[in-house]
Amino acid sequence: MKALVAMSGGVDSSVAAALMQQQGHDVIGVTLKQWEGPDGQMPTAGCCTVADATDARRVAAQLGIPYYVLDYTEEFRSSVVDRFGADYLAGRTPNPCVECNRRVRFKALLDRATDLDCEVLVTGHHARVVFEDGSFRLKKGLDAGKDQSYVLHMLGQDELAKVQLPVGELTKAEVRAIASDLGLRTANKPDSQDICFVDGDYRDFLTTYFPETAQPGPIVNTDGEVVGRHDGTSGFTIGQRKGLGVAVGEPRFVVELKPASATVVIGDRGSLGSTLCRVDEVSWVDREPADSFRADVKVRYRSEGAAARVDRAGEGWLASFDQPVEAVAPGQAAVFYRKDEVLGGGTISTAA
């Protein structure tokens, strides 16, 4: 079988390529170039740096497979980076990795796989694709601490039929051991935790590329009393405790952002819980469910799933939590799970 492997320059995608090769497949490695600054400079942090591309190229050379860098900077700027700025202007907290997978990465890679006559697309994500009862299922990776199924919730049957995730059946320790045994240069490379197009603090990035986000305004408590000032609502996110710039004697958290008036609302922990959220732009891994169903809903990448009833609400869906959930932030993804299986997900538009 001919396989296109998305190589980010990290250990997971390096091992994914090696495993496919060991299984006898004809492997081609590719890296997507997704961002460059106004002077053509590449980021120095995140998962899309020059160093990452160099690591991917060298791993491909070690494995003896063809390797290409594909330029998708224009698509990434318009579909991910511009949306990133617009979300912060609107008081939302975006997840650019989710938006990249939804709007750029998988479409680009699957299209190029077709162009190169590859039967499958392979990535290094810690998740699993399983064929059961006549359809493809997206499930959590074996290593619960590294599971990435949350950021893949937008993949449907057409995509999953062509996608393989070989490291999803392994723990991270096993992945690193395989890389070490093979002598791959990425064996001990740390995982990237940064936004791929941001060097340093994302607030500095916003100030540089979206200066309108740096509009100062008041910090108020839940009674509307002004307790401080800030330099822009983009510097805050729902649930934030540190760096508020106010001292009121007790812990306070960001509970609401009002970008129209450049207002940040803070409150005690009891003000932070939400009992429901509306989810729009919803897609399903398989068939769309009935008008109402039960699910565990993850509202952030590293959050635990919260038990909820999910009901159709016009063109979107409404998740009603059994217990209040803290820090439900518009702009983040809400992903519906049943045990270890992803049913689908979308973008949180409101929370209450």
C-alpha cells in the first residue's frame, strides 16, 4: 500500500512513518508549511519551525523515504490565523489546532494523498480508527495522558476511511522506545505545547498582527463595580485566575468577557460554573444522532468529560450538564463522547 505520512518533526509522526515502512508499505513523508512572518521568517516555537522541518527531513532520510514540504501559508492565514484574531476581538477563546484540522490540514493532506496515488493518509496523533458494525469509529488513544481524539472530532466517514493512526495503539513511552531502537533523531525530542504560529506570548502576537485587540478597559466584579483596568480583553480567558492585575483579598476568576465595551468581569469560583452551553458548527463522525442523547462532553482539550444531555437547538445543539462545569469558554471545542468513542463535536458559542 502507498501511504502519505504527515511528518511534523516530532517523535510521534517519525515513528508513524517507521511503523508503516516496517509493515511493507511504500511511504512518502510530507510537512505542511503553514506560517511565515511578513519578512518570510519562520516561527521558532510550536510545531512548524525550520528546525522541525529539518528534523522531519532527516528522519525521512534515515528511513530512506521521499520527503516534501508543501506550502499552505495562504490557506492557513485566511482560515486559521485571521479567525484566531477575529475570535479574540469577539471575546472568544479559540483553539487554532482544532481549526487547522477542520479547515486546512486534513483537506490539504487528503487532497495531496490523492494526487500522489496514496491509498492512506497517516499521522502521528494519539487516537484510534476502528471499523465496527459497518462504519468507522474514532476512539481515544491507548495512552490516556496523550489522547488527541478531541482535536480530530471533525473527521467523518469519508476521512476516516483513508486515515491511519498507528501510534494511537501505543503509549508515549513505547513510541519513544521504538524511536530510540531505530536511532531516530527525534526519540527524545520534547512535545510541542505552543501555538504553531506564535513565537512567545500570544498576546504579543495579537498586538502585532491584530492591534485592535489591545483596547484598554475596565475590570469589574459581578456587581458591576470597577476594581481595575486592563490593556485588552484578548489578554484574558474564561476561568483565568493569575495575572488579573487586581488585588481583592480573595481568589477571583475571569467569568465573562465583553469585548464591545472592552470589559472583563471577574468573580469568585462559584460564579465560574456553567450548567449549559450552546454548540454550533457541529459535525458527526457517523450518522447524526436523534434530537436528544446522553454524552460526556469535553469543553477543553485537557478537561475531563462532563455528563450531559444534548438536545437539538435549531441549527446547533445545547448541552445541559448534570453538574456545573467550570470555565466553559466560547470559541473552544465541545466534543461529545460515549465512553472512549467520539460521536462528534463543534464550537461553543455561548455558556450560562
